[in-house]
Amino acid sequence: MNWDEPFWKRVPLERMSKRQWESLCDGCGKCCLVKLEDEGSGEIEITDVACKLLDLGTCRCSDYHHRKRRVPDCVKLTPENIEQLSWMPSTCAYRLIAEGRSLHDWHPLISGDPDSVRKAGISLHGKVVSERDVSDEGLMDHVVDWTL
């Protein structure tokens, strides 16, 4: 084992410590977008509406430790389910590592800058509204054609 390699290149997702796992999140907020699924086709549409718990300034969950209690349909990412979540952004570190790919240069673990995701234009900062401000009936008006 090459100990000079960063942990994400030498430790499989399922063997990462909680700290390592959590540090993979780049804070883009894209996994927190409200998604609409067509019950007939199973097709998923993305909206520019973020979960009510997403802090739109930091693009981080405002109540991360209690999110499942407060938002029951919040999906907890695990090494076991990451490959089944086709709606996860293509830039997501969890997805990239599960697919055997490298992190992007703007990822904080590479750049050393926690704000590099926003600076690179990858985060949702300034691009979305909170679901607190949108009715369920109005969600269809917020469907976007973004490539995640």
C-alpha cells in the first residue's frame, strides 16, 4: 500500500472512517435538490428547489445530524447505495470514487480551499430557492434542464 496516496485512493468507500467519509462531501448541495419522479416511467426531473434544511448560503445541511427525522425522505448516502442513486451529480466525490475516477481539481480535498466549489461555479450557491418558498403545486414550474 502506498501511504503517500491520499486516503480516497487507497481506502475503499466501505472501509472509510466516518471522518474520511464526511470529508468527501464537497458541499455543492446538488444532492439536496427536490426531484420529481414520474410514477409511470420512473424518469426523474430535477428542480431548482432545495430541501428546506439546505442553508442556501453555505450549501450545507442546517441540521445534518437530525435530517432523517426532520425530512423522512432524505436519502442517506452509504457505500452500499451510492451506485444505485443515478440522480447523484456526476461531479459527486462519492460517485466518482465508486466509479474508480479521480476527484476534480476544485474539490476541497484537492484544492485545500473549502470555498473552491463555489468559486468554480459548481455549488448551488445563488442558483436555487428553498422549498419553504415553493408550494407542492408550484414544483413543476421549477423543473430545470441542468446536467448534474
